[in-house]
Amino acid sequence: MDSNETQIRVEEDGPRRTIHVNGPLDLPNTETVRQALLESVVRSGDASLDTLVGLAGLTRIDLSGLQLLCSSHRTAISRGNSLRLADPPAWFQEFCSAAGFARSRSTCPHRRGDECIWSA
């Protein structure tokens, strides 16, 4: 795999779909990830679907990647589904906070109760 190319692996387990992101989630690669996320969160005819975004293989992210995750979460919530992040790298939470994507600063009107994609 080219270090600048993102690879996506999808696992299905009943009503749960895990989308593993390996490589960068930056502007040149957001379309690849967007397609996988969109397919997962808008699966028609299904109810109470859970999408996990596995980030253990994430090598870097930029603002476009953060915005994509936020938008995907909003879309999932609006359809009665959920989207959560799993296994982010150690640096991920600090990067999110520095970029202004932190639960403590979130004014997101789409979040349900304490459910926030930026929770640690």
C-alpha cells in the first residue's frame, strides 16, 4: 500500500457494520471513505443500524477528514442510526481537540443526549 493511499475494509456482523480505515484520511482520500460511510449510514429499509469506524490503521487526518466523520455522524443520527469511532490512534483525540472538534466544545444540535462522536 502506498503511504498516501487509504484502504477500506468492511466487516458485517448483523446490524453492525465496521469500516476499517487504513492510511490517511485527508483531502485526497476523503472520497474513498465517504463512499463507504454513506453506503453504511443510508442503507435503506434497515432500522437501528450501528456503524463503527475503525481507526486503528489511521496514519493521519486533516480537517476534511474530521468534517467527513462529523457529517457522517449527523446523517446516521438523522436516519435513526448510530455511528461511532473505534480504536483511534493515541494522537487522534488531541488532534481533534486542537482542531476544535471536542465534545466539551460541541454545540451540535444533532447529538442524542450524551452521545457524541468526539467523546473519548
